[in-house]
Amino acid sequence: MTPLDNLNTINTVAELIKLSVAPVFLIAAVAGLLNVFTGRLTRIIDKVDKIEELEKNQPEDDIDHNKRVKRHEFLTKRMKNTNRAIFLCAIAGLLVALVIVTMFLSTLFEFHSATVISILFILAMLCLISSILVFLLEIHYTTYFIRSKKNLFNKVSK
């Protein structure tokens, strides 16, 4: 191996590292979203636990029983949506990581990977978009519940 070949190899690796920086930042953004999603899921689970504890301590013919059942069903729907958002976001992060690995492997084993990288990246973006849309649906459920609760309170207080 001549010094020129060694320099070309170093330049190629340096170029690969430069190209992989953007996907690494994307993985960091996905990690941030996952943190937000799991935090929200934790709060929902805490609320479900409180309702289940109340159900254990209160008789079924209690006036608030139906309210608790409806609230439990609503929180379960929110929990499912948040779980879907977490799943899709995690898949997006995995696909972005595969993009980075594919870039390095294609250089090491000298195969043409533009199509594979493009497909992986497009799939990652579709998963990320889907996770954000599902999360927006979860936020819509929450704000709808708050608005309906507020409207009910306003009717009762009049």
C-alpha cells in the first residue's frame, strides 16, 4: 500500500464520518421524542393506576363508578396511541441507525448502497412522520377531554 492509497482511505473514512453526522443528529432528535412520549405514557399509566385503586375501594353502585369506567376507557385509548407513537419512533431510530451502518459497510465492502440507503431513510422518515401524527391524535384526545370537562363544569355552575 502506497502512502497515497493510505491517504485516500483516510479521506474516504473522513468523508463517511461527515456524511453520518446528520443521521446521528436525527437519532438524537428521535431519542428526545421518545423521552417525551415515554414521559407522557408514564403520566397516563399513573392516572390509570389511581382509577383502578379507586375502583378497588369503591362499590360498583357508587355514583362515580360510570365516570371512572369511562375515564379508564379513555385513558386506555390514549395509552394505546402513545404506545404506537413510541413504537413508530423507535423503528425510525433503528432505520436511521441502519442507514449509518449501511454507509460504512458499503465503503468497507465496496458495494453500491445508494438505493438501500435511500429506502431505509425514506422508511425512517415515514415512521417518524407517522409517530408524530399518532402523537398529535393523542394530544387531540387530551384537549378534547379537557374541553368537554370544562364545558360540563360550566353547565353545572350556571
